[in-house]
Amino acid sequence: MKQKHTPTPGRPPINEMTGEQLTTWIQTTRAALQQKKQRERNYLGRRAARHTHTPTDDAYEQDQLLEADLLALLDEMAASLAQQGRTS
């Protein structure tokens, strides 16, 4: 069953992007996600140094795993585009 696309502000659906648009989106999204991951890692480090821990810290630790998986997915998407010759 085909799912209905929910528009995302600031970008067309992925299947409507050109190779160049998709490459740019992957690079931009990857950079933003990497910065988010690093901010959270820094936050967790500061809290650990103060011997502070709450369930939110556990959630952020789990988020780190999800973010790493999403970064790997973006890398796979970029590699697939390059292999298909769709990159700019």
C-alpha cells in the first residue's frame, strides 16, 4: 500500500528532487544532524562530569544511537546516488 506523502516545509518530496537537489539535501541534513548529535554528546558529557543523571539522559543516549543510524542512512543514500550517477 502506498503511503501518502506529508509535505515537509522547505523541500519537495524526495522522489521529485533532482539528483543535485537530493545531494544538497543529504549534505545539509547530515551536517545538521551531526551538529545535533554533537550538542547532545557535549550536554551528556557535562552532566556526567557533574554526576547528574535523569531519565532524560537515558533518552538522549538512545537518541545518539538513532542519530548514528540516520547518519549512516544518509551516507548510504549519497553513495547510492553517486553509484547511479545522479550526483552533481
